[in-house]
Amino acid sequence: MSHTSQDQDRLLARIRRIAGQVAAIERAVQAGAPCAETLHLAAAVRGAVAGLMDGLVEEHLREHVAADGLSTEQRAAGADELATVLRRHFR
């Protein structure tokens, strides 16, 4: 995905924030934090990953399905790639 390299710094920052949130869950479990607190942390991670996924899907659509100049075959390949990912995501 060449378009992700254009926004690599932004994507990496977002991924590192998610990694920090996952580390917070680990610390909470190790410290015996209250269940509700741990659940809130897990929910935050889920939301952050969902937001990352939303952004990546949108970029893929714009660059590999809807971009001007793509051939019919390129559009079909981009749509097929996205369908495969979404099937896995929604399992």
C-alpha cells in the first residue's frame, strides 16, 4: 500500500498509542485493577483499533477502487482485496 507510506508517521503514531493502551490493560491485570476499569481500557483499545481500521479501509477505497485512472481490472482487484479483509474483520 504505497499510500500508507505517505502517511506513515501518522499511522505509526496511532499504532503506538494503541500499543500503549494494550500495555495499560496488561498493567491493570497485573495490578489486580477493578474489573470495570479493565473493561474500560479494553473498550478503548477496541475503539482505537476500529478507528484505525476505518481509516485504512477509507484510504484503500480511495486509492485502489475509486481513484481516477484505474483500469477496470485494478478496481476489481482493489475491491476483491477489500472484500477479503472485511470478511476476516467481521467474523
